[in-house]
Amino acid sequence: MAPERLKAPRGTFDVLPADGERRRSLRTAAERLLGDAGYAAFESPVFEDTALFARGVGESTDIVQKEMFTFEDQGGRSLTLRPEGTAGACRAYIEHGMHKRPAPVKLSYWGPFFRHEAPQAGRYRQFAQVGAEALGSDDPSLDAELILLLAELLERAGVAQLRLRLSSLGDAPTRAAYGEELRAHLRARAGELSAEVRARIDQNPLRAFDSDHPGTRAVMDDAPLLVERLGASDAAHFATVRALLDDAGLAYDLDPTLVRGLDYYTRTVFEFESAALGAQRGVGGGGRYDGLVEQLGGPATPGVGWAAGIERILLAAGGGEQPEAEPKVYVAVAKPEAARRAFALARTLRLGVGARVELEQAGRSLKGQLKHADRVGARAVVIVGDAIEVKDMRSGAQRTARDEDELMRLVRES
Ligand code: HAM
């Protein structure tokens, strides 16, 4: 009996070559964009102590309550595959004394994240995020800069039908006072709420804004709004962020009902949505988290950042599969004794021409190799036999190269 074929786990996927090329060019574009704005490449482990997320992301969030891949290592320590990157960045900021560096400390990252969610289009259990964080300053220009960078990235990636939702949550005391006001409103009309929202009035009343339940929505239509309760300095901070976005000509919707799924946010929050996506329309989002570093045991440190989902960006950008990158040069082997020379020449050409060079490595006949080179779109074929010849695939002309210098020149010219 043939052995059973195994599949990738539920909610995960393989990145096949055409998609891999799209991801690679998106990553290159993101790294250039963020690098130019001073966001240095940062990496943290894919798993962390579970306590980091419990404390950082918040005990009452869906992420911590039901979406974490948590396991025990051989030493009995509870570890969790990271569901997001901000808590890890703050942990590293504290651990490496980054507060001693000139502020703001700007970090950017790209990598896999894990959430045990019900899989659907645009929602996976392993997904990739690109993210950026600025720590150590509460200057509103950082909020605006980060929002503009994400807008630029999404635009360059070709994400269609974008909408930016923007709001401010104020500081912790304002949020606490508002939380009490909102709880009182919800309790007064508890009978109209969904069972889920009712059960979480005490824990997380803000999530009621997220509900699709008609009764809950009616209650929320009359709910007090946090943006109307901001203290003077938070209101001024938010006004500056908006003014900078206005100056840059970036359109946004002020949306006081914007709820982010993480507990650490203070002041500015934002989310980019694409109507080109289905139910999972959030392509990227973030905000300020001025209390998080302190909450994780570090010095009082403001912070702001965002993350965007790579799969959602590519889904929303559409355009289907991109053709695989074409080799410029194909090195064909005319007879078996020439294989060693061909191998060495392919390497020399890669270094010398700086172009994509592929070598025959599947035992085809010379005729088969030329056909294959044509199919993959090679512009020149270097035929290595008794002599070395260069065939220009557009003109069909074939010329002999007497030495490596001439070979380089002929290849460059084709
Ligand atoms: P988040 O909104 O939870 O924020 O995730 C950011 C983005 O990751 C989402 O907009 C979405 O594109 C993508 N994403 C999230 N979950 C999934 C999933 N299950 N499948 C596919 N894509 C997904 C954060 O993670 C915060 N750390 C952002 C941040 C950084 N805030 C401040 N700094």
C-alpha cells in the first residue's frame, strides 16, 4: 500500500514560485521604503514566553483568549508562537537597553505570525506581516509618518479600493473613565445586546462596536464616543496628526467606532481596509501604545507602529499570478565532457554580468535545451562544447567566443 500523502496543516499554505516572486518584490519595496525613512531591520524570535503576550497584547483580547499556539518546552516553560510583533519589539527594546539610544528608535520587520483562527480567504493560521515601530518619542509626526509610509506601501503594491479609518483612544485614564461610561450605557440596555457582548461588558465593552448583531448595533448607535471625551493634550496631539495627513493630501475617515483587536493602544489608532477583499478587509493597521514598554517592565516609553498582512496585500492587489522572473542567460551543455566547464562558466557569468543565469541541469539533449531556453525566455544561450558559442535568441545569430572577455561582451550585447 502506498504511504498516505500528507498535506500542509489547516489554515497554512505553501508559497509556490510565482507567488514567491511577488512576495519577494513586495519585501524589497517595503524594505527600501522603510529603510529610507530610517526604520532599521529588526528580527525577534518566532516564539516567546507566553507571559509576554498575555501581558502585552491583553488577557481580554480574542488573540490571547483563543488564538494562541501555546506549547510547553521540555523544561516545562510555556511558550507561544508569536501572534503579532509589537510585544516582541518592546521586549527587545527593554532587554537591550534601546532607551539609551537616541530617540526615536525605528524598527521594521517582516516574518511569519500565528493565530489559531477559523481559516477563510485572507485569514490563515500562519501568515506574514510587514511592520514598523517607532519607540521613545510621542511626537505626532511619527504617527503621521508611519500612516503615510503604510499608505505609500499599499499604493505601490497596487492595493485597490483603499480606505483609511482613523481615530484616537486618548490616554489610559481617559479610556478607563470612558470604559465606565460605556459599561453603564451597555448595562442599561443589556436586554437588547447579543449574549457574547453582554458576557463581556465588564472585560471589554469596546468590542461591542465590532458586533454585527442588530440589537447590539442599535444600542451602539446611541453609545457615547471616546473621541468626544479626549483630554486637551490628547485632542491636540490628534489634531496635529490629522493636520499632517491633510498637508500630505492623504484622505481618511474619522471613525470613532474603530476597534483594534489588541489592548495596548493609546491615542492614535488606524486601519487600512480594501473593499477588494471580502470579510477580512483589514490590510494593515496600528496605532500608538504609549504604556506598553512600561507595562512590560521597562521605563515609561511612548511608541507607535503598524503591521500589514502580506497575503491580504497581494490578494487586494489582484493581478493574479506574476510570471516567474526570466533568466537572461541560459548555459547549455553540448556534450557531457563540457558539463564541468559549463558549471564554472555559469558562475563566472553570474558574477561578471550580474544577471540571472541558469544552467542546464536536467539531462536534456542540446535541441531540448535550446527549446527550454526559449520557453523560459532567455535572451542569450551560451553553448559550451568544444568551443564556446553565444546564441542571441532574438536575432538567432550565433557567434564563437574566443575567451571569457569576449564571452562577457557577447552576452552583454544580446
Ligand atoms: P493586527 O491588526 O492584529 O495588528 O494585524 C495587522 C495585519 O495583519 C492585519 O491588518 C491583517 O492584514 C494581518 N493579519 C492579522 N491576522 C491575520 C490572519 N489570521 N491571516 C492573515 N492576515 C492576518 C497587529 O498585529 C499589531 N501588532 C500592529 C501594530 C504594530 N500596532 C502597533 N504596532
